[in-house]
Amino acid sequence: MRAVVYHGPGQKAWEEVPMPVVIDTTDAIVRVDAVTICGTDLHILKGDVPAVTDGRILGHEAVGTVESVGSGVKNVAVGDRVLVSCITACGACRYCREGSYGQCIGGGGWILGHKIDGTQAEYVRVPFAETSTHPVPDGVTDEQLLMMADILPTGYEVGVLNGHVQPGDVVAVVGAGPIGLSAIMGSRLYSPSHVVAIDLADSRLEAAKQFGADVVVNNGREDALAVVRDLTGGLGADVAIEAVGVPATFELATALARPGGHIANIGVHGQPATLHLEDLWIRNVTITTGLVDTYSTPTLLRLAQGHQVDAGRFVTHRFTLDQFDEAYDVFARAGDTGALKVVLTRG
Ligand SMILES: NC(=O)c1ccc[n+]([C@@H]2O[C@H](COP(=O)([O-])OP(=O)(O)OC[C@H]3O[C@@H](n4cnc5c(N)ncnc54)[C@H](O)[C@@H]3O)[C@@H](O)[C@H]2O)c1
Ligand SMILES: [Zn+2]
Ligand SMILES: [Zn+2]
């Protein structure tokens, strides 16, 4: 079969590799029908994720058809169509028992396309198949499903739910990439009074309007703090969500929140950011941060089925699996191409 194989920073190839086989009794081998590329894959290609080593197949999001299962797999059968989640869950460890699958210490967590071979391939081995896949529900397309593997649960859990978005809130979202847009879409479920999207790219701010932002701020030209203070009688946002991952945006998010407000960091940070405790200590704020667990995936699937969440909206470009090079190029040049999410399917 063929797969996207990582060969060190800046190097990857769609090349011939051996077919995956069942190793553990809880494994499933899934034929990949549709797959996408994540911003995290671009981080890996820049060399930012050293745990990913030469020879690793990339990818942690897919929809597919079960090809074979280990002897211990009872609830997933050959021929089933499944969503492969970005987070693998052993289902038995302390964290999994609490729904914190991202923190799994029983062999799961974020492992696909990271510590073991991933989904950007014709076939993938999925460990702990029963607790790491979701059955494909009726009435939801593969494109919609793919958005449930990572970006929608991330924006919803780490942004909206950790940030405690409530009806009537003013929600400020810093960064309007796929993750920030997911947080905007998820915030809308709670009837906020205003969602303010803040980004440096006008193309992303245009997208933010489509996804439900009613105020957009280009913080390269405008003062985001002044806009949010104007909207809130000088107080600040009830919830500030950080969806970029650089020190300046974390510091902006903490400044945007009102006293008593919530700051939900989603961004993956590679550099230390300053926590301005000299300003914040007196403001009764709550700061949260974390890795997605994907405990909300079943909820999001029902919302997609009921048309309350339009997950397919993210998909801007479509390719076949043998066009992975082109798909990566289009996704990596999002500023020029307007790409939000690209989807690759069997030809
Ligand atoms: N916590 C988790 O579990 C988790 C999961 C997935 C992704 N992430 C992280 O979420 C972050 C966002 O992911 P994405 O795929 O949307 O990334 P992206 O790069 O597509 O989007 C980031 C956006 O931030 C904007 N931006 C950059 N600098 C800015 C600044 N100074 N002010 C305002 N806007 C600025 C960019 O223009 C872009 O639109 C990344 O750090 C990613 O690694 C976290
Ligand atoms: Zn991802
Ligand atoms: Zn576990």
C-alpha cells in the first residue's frame, strides 16, 4: 500500500510501505476512505514534534471501513464504517475512566501519526479499536465526519466547554484558523450575545463571519482590546479563547477577559509566554489549557445529524489519495489558497 511517510524536517513522501497487520488482540485494520491534514502535521514537518521519527506514517484523522479485527474486538466488525479519532483510548486506565482520553496512560492518547503509524495511508492499524473509533451515523457525510476527528472536539472541549461559554456572553476568539473557527461554531450553540473573532489575516476574518462571528478585528490594524471593551461597557469579554499558540496571543487573551471571566487556551505553544500575574491576580479569572480528549465526539455527531452544526463548511479543497503532495502544498499555503480543511478520498 501507499502512505505519507515522514523522513525528517521538511521531508515526506507518498510511497510504498508494508500493509499494517493486527498486532494486539484489540486492534482493527481500517481501510481509509477519507482523510485530512492537520495544522499539527505541518508542525511535525517543521521538526517541532521530535517524538515523530524518520519512517513514521503521518495523520490522525480518518473515516474508513473495517478490514480486519483482532480476536478481542467484539463491538467493531469487519465491514463497519467508522470514524477514527485523533485520540486513542485504552478505555481502562484512570484517565480513560474519567473521560480524559487525551491523557490515557494505558497505551493511548495522541499516538496515531505521532508515536505509531497514522491515517494518511491506504490502510491504518487502530489500537483499542472499540474505544478509539465511532460508528458512522446515518445522514452524516464523510467530509462532516472528518471534522469530528480532531478540530471540532478541540474547539468545543478545550475552547467552549473549558471556557464555560454561557448564554448572553461576549466571547472573544483569538485566531480564526480551523481551530478558532470550530470554537466560534461551538460557541454559537450557547447563544452568546457577541462572538468577536481576532486574526491578522482578512481571509480568515471573512471565514469567521461565515462561521458565526458578528464582530471581526484585524489586530494588525485595529486595537482588539479597545473593540472588546467598547462592546462590554469597558469590562472585557466573558470568555477569551486563544487559538493560535504564540506568546503574544496568549497575553492578548488574558488581557481581553473581564474580571471573573474565563481564558481558555487551545494553542500549542513552543515558546514560554508571560503570565501577567501582576495584573491578573486581582481579576478573579480562570485560565484553562489542555489537549483535546474527544469525549464530546458523540455529542457533536448528534448535532451534525440534527443539522445544528454544519461541519462540512470547513472543507475548501478536495483531492484523491495519490495527490497528497499537492494537498499538503495547498494546505500549507492557506494564506494564498484560502484553505481551511482539505479532504482526500480514494479515487
Ligand atoms: N489543544 C489541542 O488539543 C489542540 C489540538 C489541535 C490544534 N491545536 C492548536 O491550535 C492552534 C490553532 O490551530 P489551527 O489549525 O487553527 O492553526 P492555523 O495556523 O490554521 O490558524 C492560526 C490563525 O492564527 C492567526 N494568527 C497568527 N498570529 C496571530 C496574532 N498575533 N494575532 C491574531 N491572529 C494570529 C493566523 O492568521 C491564523 O489564521 C495551533 O497552535 C494548533 O497546534 C491544539
Ligand atoms: Zn490534529
Ligand atoms: Zn487509557
